[in-house]
Amino acid sequence: MHVVGVVGDIKYRSLDEPPGMLFYVPLAQQRTAYVLLFVRTSADNAANGIAPALGGAIHAVDPAVSPYEIITMREQMNRSTAAQRILVTLLIVFSSLALLLAAMGLYGMISYMVSQSARELGLRMALGASPARLLALVMSSGLRLTLAGVVLGVAIALGTTRLLGTLLYDVSPRDPYILAGVVIVMSAAATLACLVPAWRATRLDPMRALRL
């Protein structure tokens, strides 16, 4: 065998596999029904721009051989990660639904709490509590639950995200920026869910609330 080239670390079958040891052999010593060619070009539309020239070069070597398919490296990478992208898309969809359900549940619970505490809130207003004070009181109840849920969720995520390692590429399952983004999104959704019933609490009529 003749050494015709040396490469560094290579991922042969998929992007998520660890780099392994590999060697190449001349085409005459390789028993395969097809051959892959990797061609570097500076053309803007690589796949279409190089196809005629590449086909002509192959026919010049052997008129009985023609290229089966010419695609860019980006398209090849997209194909190799298609399964992971589908799973991640499904995960995003179900996570969004879970976030929506959680926000709706928190909204319903805070609304129920406001309706049950209408007399107390009316009494506070009659005694001089400002709308801002009532808003902060109702918001604090919902945000305390949100804080407990976020802390518990982050703890569970740190213990289970390693199972998602095969779906990720070039990012850690415990990336601090990703976790911070999740916390911000959850906190924003919870704040919006609590804000509407809290604002409604500040619009209560004290006399009507006391008669309930």
C-alpha cells in the first residue's frame, strides 16, 4: 500500500460519533460498487456550477461511468443529521405545549386565588392599600410558585440532560447560556400568566368585594 495522504481526526459515519482511527487505501484495492468524490470549489452555486465540469471529467476517464448525485457538503450534513433535527423539532413542539399548559395552569390558579380572596383584597383596599401594593401581593404569590418550579426543574434538567447528548452537536447538554435562557423564558411566561389576574385584583370595587 502507498501512503497518499494523512488526515487529522475524522468522523466517518455521523457528526456525533467520537473521532476514531481510519486509513484509506487506493481505489484499486477497495472492493466497493460506488466511489465518493469530495471536490472543493469557489463557485457560488457549487452543486449546479460544478456538475457539468465534473461530469465531463468523469466521462473523459471512463465514458461508461456517470455521477449518481452531486450535492454540497452542507446538504450532506443536513442529511446525516435529519433524524436528530426531527427529534429536536418534536421536542421543541412538545416543550412549547408544556410551557403553554403551565402558563395556563398558573393563570387559572392565580385567578381562583384572587376570586377566593376577594373579601380580603377588598378589606385591604378599604384600609388604604394602594393598587400597586395589591398588585405586588398577588404577583408575589404566583412568582414564589414559579421560583420553586424553576429551581426544581433546573435540578431535574441537570440530572437528565445527559440523555439528550446524542441529539446535540457542538453544544453541551448543560450549557449555562441555554439553561439561563430557559429560566428567563419560564420566568417571563409565569410573569405574564400572573399579571392579568393580579391586575384584575387591583380593579376590584372594595364595597362590592366586602359584600361577597
